[in-house]
Amino acid sequence: MWILPKRLAEIVGKSLRTIQLMIKKGQFKTRPINKKSVEIYIPSLPSEWQILITKVGEFKQPLNALTVLSPPAQIAAITKQSDAVLSIGSKSTAKQKKRMLIAQRIKARPADISKTAWVKSVASYFGISQSTVRRIEAEIKDFGVVGKPRTKSTSRSWSPEAVAYLKGYWVQAIKEVGECSKTTAWKALQIEAKNQGWSFGSRSAAFNLLGEVDHLMIAYARGGNRALDNYFYISRDANALQPMQIVIGDQHIFDWWIVDYESGIIRRPECYLWEDMCTKLIYGIAFDEKYNSGTVKKALKLGLFRFGAFDCTYNDNGIPECSKAINSIIDDLISLQMSAVDISELYKTPEGSYVVVDEDGEVIESARSQEEWRRKHRRIFANVKNAKAKDIERFFRSLEVRLDARHLPGRVATPGANAAVDEVERARLIKQKNNHELLTMEEFAMVVLEELKAYENTYHQSLKMTPMEKLKQKFNAGWRPRYFEREVVDLIFADRTTRKVERGRVTIDNISFIGEEMQIRNGKFADVGLWKFDGNTIEVRFNKYDMSYAYAVISEGDIRPLKRVETVTMLDDQAMTEAIALKRRQMKVVREAFQELSKPIEGIILKSKVTPKIIAAEEVKKTLPEIVDGNLKEEVTKQIQSSTIPKVFPLKPLHSSRRERYQWCLDMIITGNILPKEDQQFMAGYEKSEEYETANFYWENYKKLGGTK
């Protein structure tokens, strides 16, 4: 990239003599073309002159040639040249070409558009983030179209002895002391380099050089030969396992949109799934609008019903709510010979460290703790397009491929698609929603379950048979599933809370639960229900999907069933009769218990001042018939029977309805009163009415139970 002095003088507006004097002083790099003339190397010129040169018509260079210019000159050349010219040059990489086009578009911002709006437009056009646009712009401005140079280039100014000393000091200090920071190694190098006369670079360059130290060297420095054994990690042979010996759980967000047509909300369905490591069968799965601890437990509960007990679960305890969910049931699982472990334990070595493996099972990292393993694993496998190291993550990828073949509506936008593709995909989603083509959660779940059923009967490469055939093979070899009673499973995986007992009841979400009825056993209250715990706080377990029952956990060995208290509907005679009967049974139990309790104690009679007078009057009354004519008692009886004595009826209250008047009439008859003729006629007419026929069962039981007395 050279230019003649005369042409340079014309472009920059200087005289030829001025350019010649500058050449003579050595201000530019030149080369002879003959005995009298030289050419000037354009990159050696001032940046302002380089910019002027790039704007002339004859200046056309490929991308790899532009990189020697100053960054401002590179941008000027990019802005001037067409895309066709920019694409030439076999040494130009696709990334460099794209960066060049981005810089060209940034430079072409119209005057009436703000910088922020234009950056957003450029980002949308190229399908990248706004921060990436700004970063590329800054790097090209400072370093040219090739961007920021690699940090390894900084080591060129270092003496080989300085580099070797820095790395050697660091790993040796780690081995002998136990740990050594990069800053400490850097300070030690400074002292030694000055004594030895070595050249060295900046602190950041030193840190970059230490980053080049092989991780095996660091592992050996920290753990010696035992640490190196980690890198001969042998993956477990799943064929040696028994079915349901190890089940692995993980959550997944599907690459489809579903809709709730009642609310109009569009969301991506989520699920939690447990996979058996031995047979690759799906142990249990549960769907939800948003994955949470309840989803985890529900999937595991379904697995217990389908395949029976497992030996151990491995799941990612990185999510707080799921950690709590698993921890809340671990004690109960242990009592049933089951346990739950963090999934990182699958990658733990005998020495106690953890290894991160790639999709081929090769060890690529090591970690000293579960948290460090989790961070490295997620960082390495962050790209959703790549296969994952865990079997269950590979399964999710296979499941997505199966769903793709179903051509389901609502496919999510292609990751990294440009603005045009993204716009088309969004328009298609809106159209599918408006045409009611999107699936609901229930419909999508049914499709997934169909694919799971097909998967379980499809040839599996690692098994050399189908998952179901693998299960049958293990069954024929002697394995047998172990099932628990449904009540036990319900109790273990129930939601847990604490409630205060009030009148023998606890309330959850405005629903009351009550224990067994009070009973008398051997003359004492039987210890059932929650009656004796009034005012105390107890643990209650319930199933939010079935609130007809619950359990009260009083202690480890004292678990009491609870049933939902049904409210009695107004005018429901049968329910009212049953409720009254239950109430009377409970009251009767209390009375009987009281009588049994007070039987050993002699009766106590409380007397007042008028008691002697009442007793004397009673004695006088017994002698009255003998004082007068002996036929007086018979005469009085005859008068009563012949109704010669006027009858006195009780005062009748005002009634708000015919039903209320009829009930009052019944109460009068039941208590031994004689009704007036008009009330008797009213009762006869009411008993022939449709209203009476509707409540006939109630009135019959009302009479049998003795009314309100």
C-alpha cells in the first residue's frame, strides 16, 4: 500500500518540495522504485492524510489490506467502498466482513435520526444486541476492523525467562504453600526481572499469561497424583444398575407457545421430568405454567404410582424452592428406604472432587465443591442447541426433535434470527392465536405424553433395545417393583403447613377440616380427632388438587386423618337432618362421659330458704282429697274430661311465613298443647300443599326427633 510523493502532495494540499523534505528527514517509510524516485508507505503517514487518501477514487483495497491503516482511515475506507468491493480478499474472515458492514452502517447515520435510535436500528438489522453494536463501533474506532488484538500478543515484549519464571513461581507456590494469588506471582516477577534484567509487560498481561497455564498443571499443584486421578474418571455403567435404582430429575421449558383462551395469555409450557438411568424410561412427569417445587413433587409422586419405589433421586438443587421441596420429604423417604441427592454427586470422584464432562463423557473441568461444579457445568453447556452431558438433558433434546415432526402450531422464534425472520415468525404466532390454532396446556400435554409413549417403545441406541424391552429384560432377570399404599404416598408428598386448632377443626384456604367423631372407650374419651388440641398449633398436610381430605401430624407416630367439613345448604332437609343427628351424637358422647366421670361422687343438692315451704306445700296437697267430700277428686276429673273447664291456649306469635307457622303448630302439639280450630285447619291445608311435599322428609324427621325441645 504505497503512494508517489507527487500524488500525495496533490491529495493533502502540500507542495512537492515539502513532501520531499519530510522524506529526507525520515518522517515516512519509503522504498526506491528507481534511482531517482521513491514510494511512500501509506500506513506511515499521519492519520489525517490516510483518511484523505482513502477518499480518492483510485484507492481500492481488500479488507486484509485495510487493517494496516489507522482506525479512522479504516472507517473512512469502509464507508466509501461498496459491498462488492468489501467482499473481495480471500484472507478476509466472515466475522471481519460482518464487522466491516456494521461499522459502515453505523457511519451512515442520517442527520435527523438520534444516535440511540440508529444503534437500535442497526442492531435489529443485523440481529444482534445494541450493546454489541456499540462495542464493535468502539473497537473499530480504537483498533480498526480487526477489532481488539488478542491478549496473547502482549507476551511478545516479554523475555522468555520472565514468562517461564512467572508461571513456574505460581504453580510451585501453589504446590508448596497451598495457594498463591496471581498478584503475588506478579510482584515476585517484578523483583526478579529487575535483578536479572528481563523485559516484561503489564500486570494484565501477566494475568493473561497465567491464564494460559494448563488446568492439569494447576490440578497437580493443588492435589498431586490423586487429583490427576480425577481425569481418568470412568462414567458409571448404567447397565449395571437396576430399574428405578437411580432416577434423574430436571426441568424443561418447551420451544412452543400455548394459550389460555379464557385469559388470552400466551406462555411457554414448562415441565419437570424424572428419567430412570437404567432403562431410560420416563419415571414421572408433571406440567405447569411455571415450574416450581410443587411440579417437582407431583412428577415424583406420579412415578411412585407408576413404577413403585426408587432407591435414590439425583436432581439439581440449585433452585431454592426445589431444594426446600426435596428437603421436606427426605426424612420420610429415608424411612421407606429411599433418598434424594444433588445431581453433582453423579460426577463426584473417590477423592471428593467433582468433574465436568462434555457430551462425549470426556472430562474437561474439575471443581472442588457442588456450587463450583454447578457454575462450570452451566457455563459450559449454556448453549441450548448443544447436547448436554446429563442423560436427561439429551432426552429433552430428542423430545424436542420428536415434537418438531408433529408440526405443532406455536413454534418459538428461531434463536438469533434476523429482524425479517423474527417479524414473520411473530406475525405467524399472532395469526395462530387469532384463528384459535394454538394448543392449550392440556392439549400440549397430551401430545407430549403420546410422544413419550412412542419413545418408550422406540429402539434406543445406548440400550440396543427399546426402554420397555430393557425393563422386561430386568424383570425376567429377577427385578421386581415395590409399591406403597396410596395413603402413604399421599402423606409423604402432601403440601405442608401449620395451623391452630379451633373447636376441633383446622382451616386451610377457607376450607375447614375435622377429625374423627368423639368416642367413649372404657368410660373415657377416646384420643381421636383434634378435640384435645384446641388452641395448639399442629402440622397439617394436604393435597391442593384434592381438598376433600388432609392429615394432622401430631408426632412422628401419630398421624390423624381429617375430612373436609361440608357446609349445610339452606333448605336441604336431608343434609340438615344428618347434621343435627351428628351434633346430637357428639353432645350425647359428652353427656355420657360426664356421667361416667361423676358417677363415683355422691349427688349434691343445693337448698334455698324457700325449700322447706315448698316441701310443706307438697305434703298438704297430698292430703287435700281426704279433707273434703271423698268424691271431689273424681268430680274434678269428670269436669276436665267433659271440657266444662275452659281451655287456655298459649299466646300465638306473629309468623313471617307459612313454613314458620306450621313449625310453631307442630311444636305446640309436640309439647302437649291443644291448637285452636283455625290452626288445625291451617295445618290440614298446608300438609296438602306443594311446599309441604317438597320438605316432607324434613318434617317427618322433625316430628321423630321431637321438634325443638
